[in-house]
Amino acid sequence: MSAVAQPTMIKPDMTFAELVENFALFDDWEDRYRYLIDLGRKLPPFPAALQTETNKVRGCMSQVWMVPGHPNGEPEKFAFAADSDAHIVKGLIAVLGVLFSGKTPAEIADTDTDAAFRTLGLDQHISPSRRNGLVSMVEKIKGYARAG
């Protein structure tokens, strides 16, 4: 039996405040969507061997796979690796990486993702089906963080 490749955990290169500033640089939502897609393109590669039913996030119309981990071997902090077959969803995964990667389980539990997405304006600019998928991804992340 061959070993499954280990994914590279999402390690954001900016803070949430910097992400908010970056979103504010764009005048219209078409440009913000392009920026979101660009964020998704920068996600670390996700091994195809991990794109399994076990790792699939339920409740997303797009295909989304996610696995938990720890950043740089720091067991007290949480990180995750994820992928999607949809460009916008990959961008949303990148935003979730900014919100959650490198945080403790307590910080993750205290994170108000609805407020974060309102701050970015994404609450008004993603479809209801994507919003449902986003909720599913957040629930999965919070569940992984609680489980350690």
C-alpha cells in the first residue's frame, strides 16, 4: 500500500485587516471577484489522492475537500488544507485560511465569520448556494478545531 501525500497547510500571507484593505482598493465587484479568484490560485496544491468522499465538505454545490492539520508542527494551533473545483470557492477557502489558519481552537470558536464576510461585503455578493457552502466549510473547520 502506498502512502498518501501530505497536503501543505494553508498559511496566509496577510492578516484579516490587510485583506479588508486589499478588498477596499477595488471600486467594483467584478475586480473584487478577480482578486478573490487570484487568492484561490495561490492556495497550496492539494493532493488528488485526498480528493475523497471522506474529505468532502457536505452542503457545497461545488466539490470541496478539506483536511485538518497544524501549522509548522504547532499542535496548539489549527490549520487546514482544502481545494475546490470552482474558482470563486477556492478564493473563499483562501479567505477562510486568513480567518482561521494559525489560530487556537478558542480563537476559532470566537471568530464571527458572518461579521467578517459583512466587513468584506461578501455577504451581499455571493449566491445563496455559495453562502450555504461557506457555512458548511466554516462548520467543518470549527468541528476540526474542537476535535483537536
